[in-house]
Amino acid sequence: MSLVKAKELRNLSPVELSEKKRTLERELHECLQKKINGQLEKPHQFKLIRRQIARINTIETESKNAR
């Protein structure tokens, strides 16, 4: 997972944003499964993925309110 800044996310189309969000949600689910099984090597990834999803949600809301 690569950390993408909000400025870069704002340049994406709504379709690309939703695809990115779905991908991150899958990664979050995989991270959660690894955490439950005790196989998670990088616990901070869980937090980073959640924050990235929150960034995308914020940008989606901003674009809806701007219309």
C-alpha cells in the first residue's frame, strides 16, 4: 500500500476514487484477518489504511457538497 496525499486524490475522477476505496477496504479486511490470526507483521498498516479510506470519504463528500 502506498500512501497517497489528499492533493493527489482530488485529481482523480469519482470512478477512480471509488475503485481505490474498494481496494483499500479489501486490504483493510486482509489486515484485520492477519491481526486476528496473529500474523500481522506491520500493525501500523491497519491505521494507515483506515486513514486513507477516511481521506477518500472526505474528498467524496467535498465534491458532493461543491455541486
